[in-house]
Amino acid sequence: MTHDAPPLEDYLTGIADAADRLASWCTDAGLDAPVLTCPGWSVRDLLAHQGMVHRWAAGTLRGEDPLAYDDVAVEAVGRAHDDPTAWLRAGADDLLTALRQAPDDLRVMTFLKEAPPARRFWARRQLHETTIHALDALSAREQRLPVATDAWFGPSVALDGVDELLVGFWQRARSGPRADPPYVALVAADSGDQWELEVGPQRVTTHRGTAATGPTTVPLATISGTPVDLYLALWNRGGRVDDPAGLLGRWRASGAITW
């Protein structure tokens, strides 16, 4: 079984919701509070980073050169802003405007494996970018790791985010865990959705469902849980999963997402 990707409008609604929560929770936490899920970051750093990413994505959607974008300078503007939360909200609004104005046949850069068409790619990427960082803001406010009951989003969004990580990010040359000798593992949601990962010394190969090509694809171990718990755990934002072989710890050591 493979999940059904949310419709575009759900991505846009989700971005707006997550950006609002991020801003509100950052206000509650205070600009100098540490962000537990992003070691070394303060809330001010979190707002500057997310506001920078929203502006980068909006510019890319409008045809600007994404490789010419000065992320360091833009983050510095956000960090020094008199009201970094308002600066974040302005960037999120601009991103949503750019997404709504973009044509369905948009042709701009995408950067993940097996990426959807560009407009949906950027809507999807920014939904999960903003949702993950809203969870970071929650961790700063509560000073604890998020748990599944904190989630305001449902299984469909969570499964989509797991898929983006395991298929889109981890199959890239510089992303994901590595292992020598190689092994095979299974990520399984209680919804029936699953991903089989062939983890080798140079790359990860991800199959939606299972490859079922012979004994070499028998999983070494399975990480399982609810869609939301898997989303939190695999994106290194808390969650509680069943992981008897301790694979998650190994993956966090070599493929963790902490930004």
C-alpha cells in the first residue's frame, strides 16, 4: 500500500496553519529560548531560518535564480529585525501568494529524487519545512520533544512527509544513512503504508511497498508506528516508534535531519 498525496489546496492550507503556529509558539517561548530539537539554535535563529527559506522558495517560484540567493544575508536581516515573528509571517504570506500564482506547468528547479511537478514540489516541500519548524517552535515553548498528541495534522500529511524524506531526501548522493556491509530495513506504518530501504556504503535505495525480488530484500529489521510517530521520529523531532533493532539510533547518527 502507498499513501495518496494530499491535494494542492491542502498543502497551501497546511503551510498557512503551520506558519501561524510557528509564529505563535515562538512568541510564547521568547526570542532567546533554546530550540531543543535544533541544538545550538535560539527561537530568533529559528524564525530567521524559516523566514529565509520561505523567501527563497517564493523567489524560485517566480523564476529567480535559486543558486544566486544569499541565504546568509537574508537570515541576518531576519535575525536583526525588530519583530522577527512579523518578518516570518510576511515571508509566509509571500510564499503562499507565489504558490497560488504559479501555473500548473511551472518549470523551475526541484532538488529531490522522484520529485513531483515543480508547483506541487514546492508546495509539498514548504508544507513539511514549515510543519517541522513549527514542531521546533513547540519544543522551544514546552522545552521537551514533541509527541504524537501534539500534532495538529493528520495521517495523510504525516505519511506524505515520511515519503518525502525516505524517497526524496535519503536517495540523494549526500543524504541519508550509510552502511558497509549493506542491509535492508522496512519502515512500516500501522496504516499499511511501508517503505523498504536498501542501505549501502554509498547510497540509500528506497522502494515504496517492498521490492519482493528475492531473499536479499528480506528486511533486517522493521521500524513501525503510527504515521505521526514515524513522521516525528524519522525527521528527528521526537515521536515513539517500535524499533527493536535500534536502527533509528544508527540512522540519526548518519542521516539525521536537525535543521
